[in-house]
Amino acid sequence: MTDKKITVLGIAFKPNTDDTRVSPAEALIRRLSENGCTIAAYDPKATLSEPLARVTQVQSVYEAIQGRMAWSSPPIGTNSARLTGSK
């Protein structure tokens, strides 16, 4: 996965909160970063709990998806994550 550009939409562990304590998205971001991916992360309320190498938290969905693969966390109670984007 080295040198992939990936977007993660949603950082908090549930919608409409800034709480990232048990966020699967933050764990995913950390793992992708450790494996050489460059990540753009967006959440309208939450921020990452700590700075990570190769990770930028952006201010809009549009900024986040420019030229990247996008991972959207599934809503609570579902298992339907979405992967979209370009190579």
C-alpha cells in the first residue's frame, strides 16, 4: 500500500460528536500511515487525537477527495463501508 493517497471521511467513533477515544477510523488512519500511505482525513467536528506522519486533517470533503481513494466509515449499526476513488 506504499505511496497510496487515501481519504478517510469521519474520524469520531459516532456521528455528531468530536469524541475519538475508541474510533475505528483513527486506528485505520494510524495503520495506513504506518504502511506508507498518505492520508487526508475529514470530520466536521472531530480532530485526530495526535499528529501522525503522512496525515493531513482537511477542512472540507471536497479538499479531502481530490485525487484520492476515499473510505467512508459505515453508520453505527451497519456493516456497509464504502470505497470510492481513483488509482
